[in-house]
Amino acid sequence: MATWTLLGSETKRQLLLLLKRRGQLTLDEAEEATGLTRPTLREHLTQLERDGLVRRSTERRGRGRPRLLYRLTPAGAQLFPNRDGMLLGRLLDFLKEEGAEELLRRFFERYWDERLQAARQRLTSAQTPEARLAALRDFLEEEGFMPEIVVSEQGVEIRECNCPFAETVRHTRLPCYLEARFFEQLLGREAVRVAYIPDGSPACSYAFDSPPKAAQ
């Protein structure tokens, strides 16, 4: 079953399906296609936008008022069926069967280096440990990890309640190993993994003995 069909609102499901089929949608087009009123449609589209599934932009034609255009975000597009995960898994298995483990390692190392540089840029302007942790939480949230950061007398624990690389991790644990190194290089603290989703835990969790003093 397509994920978009699991949304509680029939109107939201209808709008998402229209956006998927047409690529973009105006309020006039949505009104004509659904028979619903503009205020109702605007409310549902605003809620979908707030949920990160739809984005809007303006388009000017001639001298009239610009019109609003609605499109699916990447997160919205992912609600619909795709076979990317299956294909990725087969590709990873193929590379390992062909003896390309070293190539795989280099690919993931480059990817994590790029993440490290992007995260460092985000943390550079943060002046306090609290601000750095908040910036890191926002960074991880944008990447789809659903993070929770808990600060206590014992130190800091970073919990990632979602794994955006779940299909990849089924075929290679390289992302997991490199993620621990990513945190250590970014925060300048030893990262101890205390929970692991592939082992059945609800989150991947890393413990640090104290808040980061600076972005390394």
C-alpha cells in the first residue's frame, strides 16, 4: 500500500495524488479537480506545507497578480511507491560480489567527509555548548534522523530515532562505523554507541562524557 494512502484526511490524500500526477497545482486547478472551496483547499495545503510534504512558490504572468503554485517536496514524493531501496541493495550486493569492497569504503568515506564539512559549517557560528548542540540537532533533523539530544550530569547522549540509510545498513555496516567517527571528529569527544537499531533498539544512541567545547 502506498504511504500517502495512510494519511488520515481524504482531502490531503486527494491533493497529494493530484500533485504527484500533475507536477504542480494552483488553487484554481485544485478547486476544479476536487470541487472543494478555496478556503478548505488552502487550509489543507497549508497543513501539508507545514508537515514538509508540499512547498509553494509564486509565478507571475503578465501584469496580473502572481499565482501560487504548489509542488511536492522530496519528502512528499517519497510517500509514493518506489523501488530505489531494492535496487540499492542489489547494487551493494553486486559490488561486494565483484570484490569492490574497497571502492564501497572510499565512497562512504567521501560521503561522510562531506557531511562532516557541512556540519562543521553549521556549528561554526554557535558560541556556546548549548547552541552547538542545538545546531547539531537541527542538522540531523534535516537529514531525517529524528534526533533527540539529552544533556545530564553524566554527559551528552545523542539518540537517532530514525535511520535514513536502513536499506544500505542491511547490506553493509560501513555507514554505522563511519557515523561514530563523524561524531568524534565533529564534537572532539569519544563516541560510545550505547544502542543500535540493527540490534533491535528503537534508536541508535551515542554517549559522550561532556558537551562539545568547539566544532573541531
